[in-house]
Amino acid sequence: MESVLEFLGSIAWYWYLLFFIVLVAIRDIFQKNHIILRNFPVVGHARYWLESIGPELRQYIVANNREELPFNRIERGWIYASAKDENNYEGFGTDRDIYSHQYIFINNAMVPFKVEKGSQVDKEPDFVPCAKVMGAAKNRKRPYRPASIINISAMSYGSLSAKAIDAMNHGAKKVHAYHNTGEGGLSPYHKRGADVVFHFGTGYFGVRDDDGNFSMEKLKQLVKDHPQVRAIEVKLSQGAKPGKGGVLPGSKITKEISEIRNVPMGKDVLSPPSHTAFEGIDGLVEFVESIAQETGLPVGIKAAIGKLEQWEELADIMKVTGKGPDFITIDGGEGGTGAAPPSFADHVSLPWVYGFSSLYQVFQARDMTDDIVFVASGKLGFPAKAAMAFSMGADCINVAREAMISIGCIQAKACHNNTCPTGVATQNKWLQRGIVVPEKADRLASYFKKFNKEVLEITHAAGYEHPCQFDMRDVDVSIGDNNMTQTLEYTYKYQKSPVAFQSMQHLKDCVHLGGSK
């Protein structure tokens, strides 16, 4: 044995390297899966290695500040700086092409809104609650006014990691925002003190029986046991994959997730495309109404917008019966945190501006906009975009990817692989260890505060006290090839219905926010 080891030790290292290269070359020549490796053994591996690091090279070296999608470097940088409570200003002027198609311009007033010293706005410059109350129009037992115009959109425990959900909920509590559970059920990490909107889709996770059917009794018990659940949202579709059920890869299903969702471990969980708890638009209205009656909570629906015929039918039924959803979350069809086939994310349903403007007019034509809280979702987590959304009729904003970025997401686009390097969208315990919950909670809270503060500053520049006062003449959009702008009113052919508003002090004193009026 010693002689063998002595002989092997006497061989120069480069002969071992050469032997390894020969083995790889033989393997490459005779394998049948990759043309490049068969034709160019050994060196062909460089092509696959370069391809694997291509996204990182483009993100950090090749792409310019405004080039990347879905969020470019400047947008991500603004969120990072806001979340870290750093200087989020830019110097030496904008680097945007302000003459580009669909560029938005907010029309400032000659004399801005004056913030009186000692007023509510002066005392709390980031206090911007929703101007409407969910459930008030239909006299629900427990109506709800969101205390913040920016809130966390539907992202489930399973799609996101435990630490990510934990940090988001703690952060939302700090700024009085609500946290939408996503369709994966109410996890322990959603119970850190923030208001919760319980969301479920066609899989009914968290409120399903052993056969996978919706259970009203389980929903009633969940609401009874968790007073922080302030509203319920029924998912009809989402921007990432409208008309297609959700997918949670088996690799992401831990024992805890299996118990919360009441699904087996190790197998992909596929939600059906449509609901089994109701049929048709009539059935949807009755389903929503039964949930509201049984729980006392406002009930809403979430959808990406395409054809309008069924929305017209829904609006007609609601107008005649006085029943139906208390709020509607309109999701942009640009794709989002949910993994989806490119054909769906790229082409199915309308982008937010087109979908929302079409849907809003359906309810406006029936004089119903006062009775519904319109929640906007779709890359709107930036103050100027939010101002545009409010001018079109939105009442509050839900953010998903922006919230992820605020707690450390680097847009690696690995959400569907369970390999997210930041630990935000993976169940890998080692990768999750990078998330320090208290620190990331502070970062989300800081981002929300900066967002509210800047939205309010833009509002004041336009001459208003609250963003609900924006209308479609306050925002211009660049159209055509003649470097001309037109108001949103001209572009989308409608004018937003006025929203009832007295003052910020009146909202602060509102009984739904802990006041006495």
C-alpha cells in the first residue's frame, strides 16, 4: 500500500489535471444532450458557465440605470435608500427621457397647499390614511379604514420565507399598514401585530376541509380567533397568471407550510383555475355576501382585468341588489411575485393603467364608485406613479415586489427556483439566515414612511391636502411622436368621481382609526 501511495505521490500534479480533462472530453463526446459539448468537448463548458452568470453580468455591468425590467437600477436604488433612511435625492437633474411615450407629468399649483404649523399634517408628515372606509356603504359589522395608503400586497408564506413574512409584518405594524396574507393561509409570521387582510384563492388554503373544499366554519373560526384580521379578499385572478391557478413547488413545502395549507409535503401544489365554492357572477355575489354576513368583515375581490362583460354583469347585480364586494383590488397584468409561464406574464390581461381605467368606468357609469374602495396593485410603489393612480380613482396602493426590495431583494429573479440568494423567496434555512428580522422590519417601515411623506409632498405641490383630491386634469401624459402631452382625462376619456374628504384632522379623529368622531 505504501508503495502505491509513494508512486501516486511521485506523479506531477499536471498529469492528474490532464487525466481529468481527458475524462471530461470523453464524457462530452459521447453524451447526447448538448450539441456544443459534443462538438467542442471541454471548452464548450465555458459557454454554459457564461450563460449561467449572464443575468448578473447584465445587471451589474452591462445595463444602464434606466434599462432593466421590471425595476431598473434607479427605482431599486430609491427604495433601498428610503428603506435605509439614507438620502434618496438625485442631483444635477433627471436622467430620464422626459419626452418618452407615456411619461407622466404632475401639474403643480402656482400656490401650493399651505401646511399650518401645529396642524395634523405638520405633526405627522407621513400620516396618510385611506379616504374611504371598507364596508361602510353596506353597513358591515366591522368596517375598516386602512390607516395607510400604502400596504403589503398578497404574498404567501411558502412563496416567501418565514423571515421575510415576519419582517414585513413587524414593519407594517410600525407604520399602521395592513399585511395581505396571500393565498397560502394565515401563518404564525402574519401574527406579529399588523392589521391583516386574509386572502384566499381557488385552493382555499387555511380555510379548506380535508377534501380541499371551502369551509365557512373554518373561516369563521379563523376570524374569531384572530381579531387582527380586518378584511377578507377573494382572489379571482392575479397579474402574474390570470385564469391560471397558483403553483407552489414541492421543494418549497416544509412541514410547517404543509400543516398551514393542509397539503402533502414534497408534491407541487396546484390550485385549480376557477373556484368550486360558487358558480357564475350571481354565485360570486352571494358567496361574498355570505362571508360578510358570517364574519362581519368587509369582503373584497382581487382580479387582473381583461374582458369587461362579466364586470358589467357584476356591477348590474350589485346596483340592483345592494350586495357584492366592499373593495376591489385591481392587479396589473405585468406579472408579479407569482411564478408564471412567460405567455401568461407577458400577454394575458391588461397593464394596470388600461385595466383600471376600463373597470373604474364600469362602476362609475352606475354611480357606484362611492360604495367601493379601489385598491391599486402593479408597480405603483413610487410617489409619482401613486399620484397618477389616485388621480385615476384609486383609493390606496398595494405593493409586493417593492416591499421585497425594501427588505433586501436584489431582483435575482430566482423566486420560482427556491434559490433566492437573499433568503426572501426561498425556504432554504441557510439562505434565510441572512435576514435579520428587526433590521428588515425597520427598513420596510422606513420605505413606507418615505413613500407616504413624498406622496403627501407631491399632493401639496398640486394644491391639495390629501391624494384622494387628485383628479385626471392634475396629471399629463406624453403621447404620440409630436412631443405633446394630454391630461389623463383626455387620454382615457373619463373624469374621476370626487371622493368625500374634509381634512386630515377629520381622518385622524375618525372612529375607525381610534378617534371619537
